[in-house]
Amino acid sequence: IDFDLILENIKDLNSLVGEGSSQIEHTPRGARLRRPEPLPLTLYRNGIIVGHGAFRPYQHPATQQCLQDIMDGYFPSELQPHYPDGV
């Protein structure tokens, strides 16, 4: 696993979705600026944790697909139903 490539691509993906920028959220009394909630990705020697989910070993096929998507420069396909605009 190329951790340097993963970290580099995560930075690029974060830029694409406007890391650090705010979005307009409409409220009953008007509107306010809201920062999107980040989705943490924790890399360990023997696996990962995505968000507040369970530990996933690198040998698991879903973990391999997630990391391959990132190494290919894409948002993980498993996140698309929940985050269609990226996260």
C-alpha cells in the first residue's frame, strides 16, 4: 500500500470538494453558513477505520477496493450513496 499516494490523493480530493469552505444552509429564520462535516479516515499498520465505523483489515476486499479507489484518485465508491458530491 502506497501511503504517500493515499495521503496525496486525499489532499487533492479534499480540494475538489472545497475543504475549509462553507455552504449556505437555509433555516426557518433565514440562512447561515455551515461547514461540511469531515469524514475521518484513520490508517493503521494493519487496517483502516472510515468515519466512526469498525476496524477493517487491509486483507478485506472492501478495504482493498476503498484504498484502490483513493489511489486511483477517486472518492471511494462505497461512500457515493451517502456523499454524492464527495466528502
